[in-house]
Amino acid sequence: MEKVILSRRLPPVTRLAFGSLTLSPLQAGRDVEKASDTIAYSFSKGINFIDTAEYYENYHIIRRAFEKFEGSDGIVLSTKTYAYDRATAEASLEKARRETGRDVIDIFMLHEQESYETLRGHMEALEFFFSCREKGIIRAVGASMHHISAVRGVSRLVKNGLPLDVIHPIYNKSGIGIADGTLSDMAQAIDEAHSLGVGVFGMKALAGGHLCSSAEEAFDFVLDSGFIDAVAVGMQSESELDANIEYFTRRSFSPEAKARLGEKKRRLHVEEYCEGCGSCVARCPVGALSLAENPPSEKIEGEFVRTFTHHAECDTDKCVLCGYCSKVCPMFALKVY
């Protein structure tokens, strides 16, 4: 598979990265052995780049995949944290090292940054990560984002001498999931960061499944942009892996691969027992969730049935199937199927 230089601090990585969110409790919630088999299979097929996050709670699955694949030391591991000060950053780093079995974390990023001000607010954590980079405990430091303002914030910090290495922005041909502007605005912001020497690996090229029916065009759009070095793609099965590897190797899908890629269509489901607390609405990074009013309680056989005043609804055109909402739901009423 084609490899690129994402950062001078890293070995070359495959343009296709394994996006492991789909194999986390937030989504598939698969058995550890089966999930790790899928990841190990991706390594055996040539992928040498995997993305995760502390929030995904799947470090143990990735560690098991490393144990199953001879030569896993050559796999580049990227993870993300919501740490904001030295204490939380140190705890996140040690958790990643302990639970993945890696002494050195290749890429450590701040998760879901929103703006220059957000990045500045996490500066103590960034400074800790920079110090760890100097010690060789972390190889590269970066940030992930759904916001154009955060990409611009990274460029501003780099211009001011802060040596961020990598960004992981949302980018797809329909602009689905961009939180604060247009696709053109995001492209301009990413291009500027890339021109400053920041490595870019994109997320949600298929927009959480929205663009699977036009996957070739979707991947072409991202890879031909000139400023996206690599792409993390969420995959749950060997058949999905084979299809995507075929595209990234040949830049085309066979008819059989297209059929396999479109076999499974996922969506966010809101269960009937949702209590309408609004936690998911506040957590959604792309504004896909809202609260809708429930009808009044009805009397059945002389007794009132208790109902809550509201329930969550999902705008499937906006949802990118990140599953982040499910983790904050006290009733576990949100699931990706």
C-alpha cells in the first residue's frame, strides 16, 4: 500500500488508517477476540496506521491485536485525549501506555478542539506532551477537530512558534459534520495548516456512512485534495477492509468490492425509553440531535402511564455516527446499529 510522510518525527504511514471507533463500545461493542482479529487482519494486509482515543475505551482491543500480529512494533498508533492540564495529560498518557502495552505513543492529540481559545485553554496539557516528545515518550503531538476555527487555531499557534505536528480534521465531499462553516472554508483552513508543515490525516471521508453509495468519488475527493496526507476509515469486518484496501491500492473498487462496501448501512437509533434529559444534545459535536416534545400521558385501565416530557431525535442527514452521544446517555438509549 502507498505510504506517506505524515511528520518528520514518524515513520511513513499508509494512506489508509484503521479508524477503530467502529470497534469500540460506542459502536459495535464486539467481543475482544473478534474485534482484535479484525484489527490484526488489517495489519496483515499492509495497513500500518491505527487511530483511537481514550474516549473510545478500546485500548485493550488494540493491545490484543498487537499481541496477535508479529511485527506490531512497526504499527503507528495515534490516540486522543480531553486532558486540559498537566495532571490530566499525565494520567491520559500513562493510561494509553499501560493499556496498549506501548512504551512510546506515536501520536498524542487533543480531542475535539473547537478554536484557538480552546487550544490555549489546553496549553498546559500541550506543554506536557511537548516535554514528553523531547524525552521520546511521544513522537508527535497534534489535535483533532470538527471545527474550522480549531484548524485555523493550529495554524496560528504554529506561526507563533508552537510546534504542533499533526491535525485530524473532519473532511468529506458533502461537508457533513463540519461544525462552524462551509466545506470551502474547511478546505482553505486545512490547506493553510498543511502548507505550514502540519501533517493531516482526515476523518469521516464517507461521512459516517452517508457517502458509501459514492465511495469512489468520496475517497477521490479527499485523496486528490493535495492537503490530506492520510485518511482514517472506520471498518468493522474483513470484507470492509478488503474493499477499502483494494481502493487505496488500485484507486478503484471492483463490482464485488462495491457490493461488500454497501452491505451494511448503520444509523443512530433512539430507544423508546429515552428520558429526554438532553445530555446527548449537549454532547453531539455536529448538532444532529435535538429534543422533541412527547404527547401528554394517556390513561390506560384507570391508571396513568408515566411518560417523560421530551425525547431525543436524530437528524440522520447531519449524524456522522461517532457514537459519542451514547456514552453520556444515563439510560443507554442511544445505539449505533
